[in-house]
Amino acid sequence: MLSEPRLHPDIVAAERLGKEIAELSAHIEVAMARLLDKIREFDELAGWGNGFKSCAEWLAWRVGLNLTAAYERVRVARTLPSLPLIRAAFARGAISYSKVRALTRVATPQTEERLLKFARHGTASHIERLSQAWRRVDRHAENREAEQRHRSRSLRVYQDTDGMFVIRGRLTPEVGAVVRQALAAACDRTAVGARTNPPGQYSPSMAQRQADALGMIAESATRSSSTSMARYWPIPTSPGSPPSRTV
């Protein structure tokens, strides 16, 4: 029976050291996960607000980090609570901070499980390249969606058979948000007058208040550009005379 060849003493020592390095590295990653939890809590408490502009600037001063590295730690610390699977794997030392840093740039609660599988089997450089490619795909998809929304915008204003004007439209998210804020502000101004009405007097509904608010916004725009609007809606020259509207 042949005996197994004995390993060279240096090889045995190298394997032992390699195992210790891997174990210590896992401990460091676990400690880093705990550190990021503390950074997030510190950031939420605004503990850095004693003369510093941000938590990252405080970290750079207090811990001696490069400012870019400090910003990355704060970013990762803020993102991890929304990615429970990645956060748990990181806390166990199953994936490194380098991988977590790359994953948190692109992962969402819907995609983190799939990305985590890649992270467990790939190197940090592989995950970094994957993250960059994923970001490019996301940007292209986002740009396409934004272009589709922009192309689908519309607004129609027409007069109904009873003389009332009907307005229908689709606005981009940015424009829609501005319009909603403007309506809310105008509604607040109309509400001040409504609160002074005697008890029991007619009180308009929210839909009616928004219709009145849109009229206020339109009148304000007309007054601010009276010269250019004159051919559409001549401004009365004498007080109290009704404007002549051309439809």
C-alpha cells in the first residue's frame, strides 16, 4: 500500500496561513457591515452637524478616510436597509464590501436576489463590470421610457355643447408635479375666502375649487403677459367693463 506523499513544510504553513487570511478577511467584512450600520445611524442622527457639511466630511476628518471613500461608505450605508438579502449576506461575511459597493449602485428589491447569486460566485472585478453593464442597460431603458412619456404628452381644450370648456390631457411627471403644486397653492388661496363665508352658505367641492384655481392661474398668466395675450383676450381699458373673449 502506497503512503500518501507528505507535503513540504512550507506548503503546509502556506495553507494554514491562507486559511487564517480568509477567516480574518471574513471577520473584517462582518465588522465592516456593523460599521456601516453605525455610520447609517450616526448619519440619521445628524451627529456630524457640529461644523461639518455632511457625514462623509466628518468621516474623512474623524477616521482619516479619503473623501471619495467616505462618500461611498455613507452611500452604501444608506442603501443597504432597502436590500435585505445583500445586507444579510454582507453581515455574515459571505460577500465582501467591494462587491457590496458595486451591487448597491444597481440593485433593487426586485433584482437583488439575482445579483447576489453572481456576487457569491464571481470576483469583485467581475461584479464591478456587471454593475457597470447593468447601469448602462438601466439608463437606456430609462431613457426609452422617458422618451415614450414625452411623446405621449397632450392637452386638449374644447367647448362643450352647453358652453362649458372641457380640458383633457397627459402631462410628463415633471410638468404634472408643477401643475399639481400650482393648483394646490391656488386652492389654498381660495380656501381662505371660503372660511370667511357665513355658516350654512354653499361650499364648493374640491373638484370645483381646483377648477376655480385653474382659472386663477390662467388669469395670473394673462396679466403677466398682457401685451402678447391682447390679441387673444383684449384687456379692458375701463374698470368694471367685462373682457371681450374670442373663442
